[in-house]
Amino acid sequence: MAYKSIMVFLGLEQVNEAALRVSCDLADRFDSRIIGVTSGVPYLPAHLNGMVAASMLEADYDELALATARCESRFRDAIKPCGQPFVWRESTEMPADFLAAEACGADVVIAELSENNPLMGGQRWLDFGDALMKAGRPFLIVPPRTTTMALNRILVAWKDCAEARRAIAVALPMLQAAQDIAVVEIVDSEREIEAASASVADVAGWLSRHGIVAQARAELAAGDTGKQLEAITVEFGADLIVAGAYGNSRFSEWVFGGVTSHLLKQRSFCALLMH
């Protein structure tokens, strides 16, 4: 198994340098085709009477076209030196909707968090949660200023649920490239430690049958799970964390917080997420 088709989303109001670097790294590693995509819609400014001024709407479309052209130019300039085949796709649609529709042609989707990127998205910002829920593909979330995709150390955030099982399965090519791997489950009480230890041991055993050596451990929760998981990942020195996304409902995470929401906000490492 390998990633033969990589899709990278370029935000219209971002530089996207980190996402493009990681896309080139992975394409070179897996001999992949790269699909560049972007999308956005006009802001549609309106007068008090609710009518959109034609001149303002025309200017909005022109600005959108210029932003799209800038993204395409950056994509082509960054990808051409990689020597891998590539294609470019664009549309005037809500970003998450367009990306979810196009993702059927990709093994993995790469998207970059911005310093000022609102996670809920909008006309020209990707709604990461919406895209994750709709696409049916793994998302590699890249923090800004990421310079390379080393894949030396990977941490798998385990929870015995469908989302985590899908995530670790689609992460196999990256796990096979890594040198050190840890499978970690965080549990709420001491009585869950034994079952969790058996579960992560089973996962490590499954990985071993794919030629992957991994350490397995279960840890007792100590406060916020997302923060604890981030601390473990940083302590382990991981380049990447692999996790299921929205094992609880997205609404409950939006209201109460959760691991997925935390991983989408941190800027310390890349995250491979799968719903």
C-alpha cells in the first residue's frame, strides 16, 4: 500500500508554503501524483436594502479570481521541481464542499493551518471539521512553518473505535516509513488500564504483521485529554500523530471541546486525522 495520489488544498488567503513543502516530500517518498485544489465564493457585500451593488459584486469576483490565480501560480512553482505529475483544480464553491467532492481522487488530503485561520471556515477559509466529516479520506493537517515531513517518529492516539481503526489503517504507508512508533491510549480510571493495555498490545501485534515495530502503552488521564496527548507527542518527539477524528459528535466537540478540536488548534506537529 502507498499513497499514489496526494491532494493539497490551498487556502485563498494563505501562503500555503508548509502544505506545498510536505506535499512535495510525500510525493517524492511515495512516487505520487499531486492534485492541487482551491475554492472560494464572493463575500457578496449588500446595501441596506438587501440589493448587491453590481460594481461591488464585480470587484469581489475579480478579487476572487486574482486570489485563485495566485494560488495556482504558487502551486505550479512549488510542485514543478518535484518532478512528479500534477494537476490543478479550482471552483467557485464553499471550500469544504468542493474539497470533499474532489477528494474521491486522492489517497490523502493535505491542508495547512494558518496562524489566523478560523477553524469553522467561511467563504474563503476551509472548515476543517466539515471537510473531515464529508470527504471520507484521511487529512494530513500541517502547522504553518513546517519545513519537512520527516516521518522519523509517529505517535498513534488509540481509542478502540471505528475512527481510530480507519486512521491507523490509512496511516500504514507512513508507519512503515517511520523508525520509532508508539501506540498510546489514555483512559479515565485505573480499572480501564488493564483492558486498554491489552487493546494497544493487540494493535502493536497487528502492526508487527505489517512489518512495523511499535511500543504500546496505556496511561491514566491527567486533566484535559487533548493537552495530555499533545504533551505525550512532544515528549516522544513525534513528527506526526495519527488519530481518529470526531469519535464523539462534532457538535459536542464544538460545545465542550475534545481531542479532535485540540489537534486542529495545536501548532507543534502534523496530524493525520480520519473520520
